[in-house]
Amino acid sequence: MEPKISIRGLKKRFGDNEVLKNIDLDVNEGEICVILGASGSGKSVLIKHIIGLLRPDEGSIFVRGIDISRMEEKEMNEIRKSFGMVFQNSALFDSMTVYENVAFPLIEHTRLKESEIREKVREKLNILGLYDIEDKYPAELSGGMKKRVGLARAVILNPEIILYDEPTTGLDPITTMTVNEMILDARQKFNVTSIVISHDIGSAFMIADKIAFLYNGVIIEQGPPQYIKEAKDENLQRFLHTWFRKA
Amino acid sequence: MDHIIKNNILLNRALRFFEEIGEFFILCIDVIAVSFKPPFRYRNIIKELDNIGIQSLFVVLLTGAFTGMVMALQSINVFAKFNAEGLVGSTVAISVARELGPVLTAFMVTGRAGSALATELGSMRVTEQIDALYTMGVDPKQYLITPKMIASVIMLPILTAAFDLISVAGSYLVSVIFMGIDAGVFIDKIKYFMDPVDVTSGLIKAAVFGYIIAMVCSYNGFFASGGAKGVGEATTRSVVLSFITILVVDYFLTVLMTKYLPGYVLGG
């Protein structure tokens, strides 16, 4: 089966700083792939390439077999409709209510009536366990609720792929657990392929079907969690040791 | 060569300066280009007309009234030496219509709406709201900057016209009501010395200043970085650069108008 997302020979440099050095990665349909790495390893740069916010210096990114790395912005905008992205700090529009935030992609990309939009927004919020918050502003929500509203906005156009940027960073353990469950639930309820970038080892081993360890701009190891746990690479083991020793 | 560039701080700053100028002009061209492309977000434009225009009206009227009043007060004493107090109205009207109206209105709008605009875009940048727009397939330049640019170009001339009117009313109050100058002479001299081109030249300048305010403040906010501190710096820079650009462009517009605007003569 053709991978949903396939990255081949991806390289990116900012001035003298070579951030990504020859990345190869496949993500299959329905899979949760966690790109694990320390701060500054190039995770955010990689995810920005996948959604076309950055263009590679070399290499290609295939989404459903289509190379998006040299696509015109107009075509890229069409491809982006098959993606949903959940940002680290949710990136909800703070001047809009929860309803307006979640409805935003529908208003921009569909010709649905307001009553239909309202119905779809309520449905997505309810699936994610959010009730009667449509009229609240993001500032009135807790961190976990913001994440779920961000996810509701990301899935409102029924995308095929969801990207999560550091979903558990800065959250307390209970909210972290809720967000992990939210990612697993989202895969089941919305039938999506998920890519998560994170440095949270515990979360990665809880939710991932596949883990890719990014170190210094290179994916050193990739495979199922058990394979990663047993891999011999020194840098990977040093990274994992910080968590498993604690556990 | 690379080594020389890397180690020369002055050269680096100069290169960065020209890079920013280039980025600014690319943004200006992009925003004009996307403003002619659908979707046309009328609701956003109306919101910005209110934000930039209506909400600036009070501060513009207040500034205009006191500018007219103080100009009248100052010029009466000078004209009194030549028994020409009747010229106060026309002097205030012409200088306000040609220069003070558009420039001071632009300053007020920069201080009130331009700074808010830079802060809003800067906050959206550092909290990834602008990236979120990209990921949802929405062009942030078209969604965020175009309505502000259109509203600013429309509202600046309207606010300037209001400034002009209230300034003349303020000078009338001081000259006629407080200082006892004959009302007929005051109005007659304005009619005699003032041409429609005095007003239109000021309104043209105001529209150009509106574009400058929107683009300078948007540029600084849109490319802000470095968290809350970066947003603060972007706001300060957008206000200072707007003021300077307005004054520089004002000079060159005046030179151009003397050459190409029929009936526009320096000195009235």
C-alpha cells in the first residue's frame, strides 16, 4: 500500500545552519506517527515542510503520491484542505468565539448555510466532549479545552491527515493524559492519519504506532515503539534513558 | 568574500536594511494584487472602517479644533501689527487644508489605530494565529492586511475633511467670538483666497498617508518575532517609521503637486 505521506531526501538550511539533513520518512494511512526529538532537533521545521509552510532546499514530500514540495501556493492551498493542524498553544483566534473559530474553515471554504455550519460545529464539539462553550472566547478556556477546540477546528473539514505540534508541552499530567486520549480518539472517530511532533517520551510511547527519532537534523531510527525502545543508537538511548529511568 | 560579509557588522546591518526594504515593497505589491482577487471580505472591510475611521473621529476632531484655535490665536497677534487681522481665517484654512489637516490626522490615526494594528498582527504572529491561517488555506495578507489597507485609504481623507472643517470652526470661535474680528470679513477672506485645489491636494495626501500607515504598521506587525517584547518593539517601530515616512512623503508629494496638479501653487 502506498504511504499516505512519504518524505525523500529532505534537506533544509537557514544560512549556515543545516537544520534538516537528508530526511526519509513514510507514514501509512490511519497510522499515528510520532516524530520524537529534543528541542532544536528540527521537528518544527519538518512539520512546517509537511504542510507547505516551508519549502525544502532539496528532496521531495509526497502526499497521497503527489509531490507538494514545489507546488504553487494556490495548488498548495487545495492540498492544505486535506490537512488539519493542532498547534502547540492552540493558535485559536483570540478575537473570535469558540463557535467562530471552529466555523472559520467552513465559512472560508464551503457555501453552507449558517444553520448547517452551526450544526456541524456543535457536532464536532460534542464528539470531543465540549458542550455549551460556543459563545466563550479562548481566554475563558482551560489549556485542555483549548487543545480540544483547536482539534475541533482542525477536523471540521474532515481532513485525512492531522498534524499535532507539541500537543502535550506545558500541560499538567492529567491534561497530558486527556490530550493523549484525544489523539487516540480522534484517529478512531475521524478516521485520520496523524503525525505528532513531540519531545514527550511518555506520550509518544502511549499513542504511537510508529516513532521516528530525529537527532540533529537526521532521523536516526524509525519503527514501532518496542523497536525504538530496544534500538542500539547511543543518542537515542541517552534521550530515552531520561524518561525510562524516571518511570 | 563570505568571510568579509560575516564579520562586518556595518555591512550586515546595511544588507539587512535593504532586505527589509525589499520585503516591505514585496508586501505592498502582494497586498494590492490580492485586493483585486476574490473572495472580497466586505464584512472585514466594514469592521476596519469602524476601527480605523469612526473610532478615530473623536480624537481627530479634538485635535483639529484646538489646532485651529491656537493657530488663530498666534496669527492674530502677528496680523494685528499690519492691521490685517481679517486674514486669520484664510491663513488657518489654507494651511490646515494643505498641510496640517492631512499630516496631523495621519499622526492621530497612526497613534490610535496604526499602533493597535501593528500590535494585533504582531500578537497573531507570535501566537501562531497567522500560521494557522496558512494551514487552513487562507492567505493572511488578503484576510488580515487588505481590509485594513482599503479602510485606511478610504477613511483618512474623510477624517482629514472633518479635521479641516473643525479647525476652521475653532479659528472662527477664537477670532470672531473671543477676539471680535468681523464675521463677514473672516468668511469673505476665506472665500477669496482659498481654492478647491487647496482642499483636494490635502485629501489626496491623506489617501496616500492612509496607505502608508496601513502598510508600515502591517509590515512591522506581520513580521514581528520574539514574543511580547518583539511585539512591543514592532509597535514602537511602526509608529516612528510611519511618522517619518509621512513627513518625507509629504515633502515629495508637495513637490509633485506643484508640477502636476493643475492650479496648485506654493504659497496659496
